Amino acid sequence: GAGVSQSPSNKVTEKGKDVELRCDPISGHTALYWYRQRLGQGLEFLIYFQGNSAPDKSGLPSDRFSAERTGESVSTLTIQRTQQEDSAVYLCASSLERFQPQHFGDGTRLSIL
Amino acid sequence: DAKTTQPPSMDCAEGRAANLPCNHSTISGNEYVYWYRQIHSQGPQYIIHGLKNNETNEMASLIITEDRKSSTLILPHATLRDTAVYYCIVRVDSGGSNYKLTFGKGTLLTVNP
């Protein structure tokens, strides 16, 4: 079946611009996660959604970052007033339930000029 | 989560079995052993997980020692497309924010023709 889909696959933008990244999870997966991965580094947790519960936003690095999820479907991660240190691959994952194996998309490679 | 130790790199001939070791001597009774891999420029991919019994799926087999202090991921017939960094993780599948995934250094498996 279809896996986690992320768009765009690549995004190049100028410093100071806003960007919106999209994630389509696997159908039926109630849990959705956003991570950031800088070049050669490990995963950095950003935010977690589970059904209609309040999201865990503890990993968002600043108030320039926000995310939304509509029910158990699409999620968008928004970065306002982008900075060069925001350059990274932004990965979305979904799982059937909270502690089930996470299935990842191929990420959005964000480059801030 | 318990600490894991993996060799930084391994080589394997195409068509042969790849056996990737992982030490987790401080694993707790309620911690699962998970394996993920990350192929260059792709998102992480879930492979397999287990608690104490050996597990097999369409991708791999997981052999966990009786004392659970180490495990081996087996790719029975490695192909060039299996070249990736393989991550061994131990984690509790319940409670708090244990859904946050973190990767260590992993093992770079290179499958040679």
C-alpha cells in the first residue's frame, strides 16, 4: 500500500521567507511525528500528533515553528521567517498507534539561502 | 532507553547473508529491540522488532540471545540495495514520551558486487 508521502521533496528559499511542508500519513495511522535531520546527524524530534489529543510540541525549536494536523489525515509543518540554521531534511513518520513501529516518508530537503 | 553498541561499518558480498550485531547489555525486561535502516537520501525504514523471541519477516530475521544482552539482524540474501546505515534501538513500548525515536551511530553496511 501507499507509504508516507511528503511534499515538496526539495525546497530552496531565501532567508526570512515562510515555508510550509506537507505530510500525508499512511491511511488509518493515528499517530504522526515530525523530525528534523541535519546533514550527517541523527533524528531530532519536533512534534507528535495522536488522534484528537493535544499534540506534544516539546521538540519545536522556536516559536517560528508550528504544525497542524486535521483529524487523522494530512499534517503541515510551517516555519516562519526562515533562518539558515533551519536548513535540514524534515521527516514525517506515522504509526498505527502511539508505540507501534514508525514508518517514514523520504523527507523534505529544505535549503535556506 | 538502554545504550546500544554497534560496529561502525561492515562489508558483505552480494547474495550472501549479512549478520549485523548489536550489544545492549543494560536492556530492561520491558524494552524491545528495534532495527531501522536509512539508505542514502531516503527516510529511515522500519525493519523488524522483538522482545525476547526470535522474529522473522519478509525483510529480515532478528535473533535475540537468551539473556537479551545482544541481538543480530540477519539479511539472508543481501543485495546492493541493502547498502545503508542500520540502527539498533532498544525502547519501551509504553508510557510517557517513549514514542520519540533517537538513533545512535549505527552500522554502515556496504554490499559489494
